[in-house]
Amino acid sequence: MKKKVVSRKGQKPKIVERKLGKEKCWGQAVTYTDRRRKPTVEVDPRLSPKRQIEVFCHEALHIAKPELTDFPPKSLEYKKGEAEIDRIGKIVSSVLWDANYRRMMLSKHTTPVRISPKPKLKIK
């Protein structure tokens, strides 16, 4: 029986950095059928910056297109879906890396730079 895929439109995934040595993977995406729970992306912080972008893209694709790998893990359909996600993730991460997108590490108590201008106040 195939599981019902729940649309995640508008939900931002929760990003978690933790060592994934026990899982023997670089990253993992967790989606829930309960709409109140956010999807979660876990990435190993020990990866190089380029590999982190690749893993973030790969796991984001799992959340965006869960139907590609919504099969038993040993099945041929699952392997084909995983290969497609892997291929697209590598292309997207390569484009981002070549466009000089990098992750900025901010300390706990700093605020990120505001890119858009502040909205002007209307005076009545």
C-alpha cells in the first residue's frame, strides 16, 4: 500500500546540525504526515563547505519531491528516485558554488545584515 504524500507548501524545514556518524550518512531529511510538525533536515557539521551545499540541496529535494523515494529502500523504484535526487542535487549545488554562494557563520549574538531597505513610515 502506497503512503499518502502530504503537501509541504509554505512550511520551512527545520535545519539541524549534528554528527551523523552512527547513521553512516552525511545528511538526512525527515518528513512527517502530521502537518503540525515541520520537515527536518539534518547535516553533519564536519563536512567541507562545498559538500555541505551539496547535502543541503540533496536533502531539500527529498522534502520537495518525497514521491521520488516513497518506496521500500531496497526496491528498484527507490534506487532510481535516489539517483535522480542525487543527480539534480549535484547540479544545483554546483551552480550555487560556481555563483559564489557560501554559508556565512554568524556568532550567536550578532544580527545578520539587512539586505532589503527598511520600509518607509507613512505619515498621516
